[in-house]
Amino acid sequence: MNEFLEILKYVLPSSVVAVTAYLILKKFLDREYSKTALEIRMNNQKMITPIKLQAYERLVLLMERISLNSLIMRTHKQGMSARLLQAELVKTIRSEYEHNLAQQIYVSNAVWDAIKNSKEETIKAINIASIKVRDDASGIDLCNVIFELIQKVERMPSDVALEIIKAEARQIM
């Protein structure tokens, strides 16, 4: 029994010292890990924030380019038929959209959904306007019908998307 107490006299204090050292070392390493993880996150933010802002800029540009007013001004050529103008407008919208597909990586689902919705609603407005003109109508006739539709709409889909994009971009600045 004495031998057991003698061993316990040495083992017990050394065990307490080992557990204490372990706990202190663990706490220190956890703190260092947290500090390193925070540093990495901050460095990533410094690199990603400019890229995200560029994505927002490109998406604002996309919305401006597919807004019906600017789209018609850029696409309409003298002597175009309504059907040709309709096809060119839709083709231009889809091309602009496809050119910016990769930007969805940098924005929220809400922003990207607003952009998709804006594209689809703009195409739908063009198609509705083209139904309202005769088959042999000129591009100017189609433009007039589109402008009439624009006046009836309270807010253009591209304007709604722009507001959502700007609101999200302000959050990261």
C-alpha cells in the first residue's frame, strides 16, 4: 500500500501539470487558429470585394443595355421590317445576357433572379408588341408599339433589377 501511495504522490501532481499544460496549449492553439482564419478571410475579402464590385458594374451595364429604350436605339436600322427588328432585339438581349452569365457567381440569388426576370420580361414585351403589328409592318411601327407598352408599364423590369443590384452593391461597400 505504501508503494502505491508513493507512486500516486509522483503521478498525481505530474498528471495535473500535464492536463493543465494541455489545456493551456489547446487554448493558445485555438486562439492562433482563429486569428489565422480571420486573417485569411480578411485577405480574401480584400481580393474578392473588387471582383464583386466589377460584377455589379457589369450587371448594371447589362440592365442598361437591355432596357427597351437603349436597345431599340442601338438595334433599329432604317428600313428594317418589324419581324427582323423583333428578331434582332431578342437576339441582342440573349447575347448580352449570355455574355454576362459568369457574373452570377459573385451576386446573390435574388439579384440573379431579378436579372433573369428582367431579360424574360423584356423579351416578352417585345413579343407582345410584335403580335400587335401587321406582318408587313416596318420596324418603326414595332418601335411605336413598344414605346406605347413602355408608357403603360409602371416600372420597367430592368429598372426593378437595377434597384436590387444597387441595393446589394451598397451592402458590400
